[in-house]
Amino acid sequence: MKLEQPPNATKNPESKDEIIAGLEQVLEKLAHWECRVDEANPECKVRHGWFGWLNAREWFEMVGMHSRHHLRQKAKLDEKLAEAGIS
């Protein structure tokens, strides 16, 4: 299943340095919000296109889930590249 392209879609990074800078920014934002997210009313929710209505804690946890998903994808790609003799 593919989600519709959101109106605030981001562009693909153009370099490894840009990827690293983006990941560092995500980590900074996570650290900032980690201690604040539980202050939000758990009854206040925003709709996610695939997972339905989520509160602040659930959205916050989605970041880790999303990251683990991409790490699994990368591991599969690395495996296939190794099988094909491409490093």
C-alpha cells in the first residue's frame, strides 16, 4: 500500500553530508521532545493516513518504528548487493 504524496513532501538529499546533517537534526528534535511529549493530552489526536488517529506519544514512537523499517530495507538491499557481488 502506498500513501498519497503529502503537500509538505521533502526532497531527496543530494549528498551523504546532507543525509548526516538531516539525521543529526532528527536526533536533536527527538531529544527536545522526548521529555515533553507525555505532557500532551493523550486524548488529542491527529489522523495518520495509514495508522489512523494517533496522539503525541504514538506519533513520537512512530519515528523509531519508521527508522527501523528503513534499516531493515537497507539490510535487505545490502544482502542483495553482496549476493550480486556489488559492494
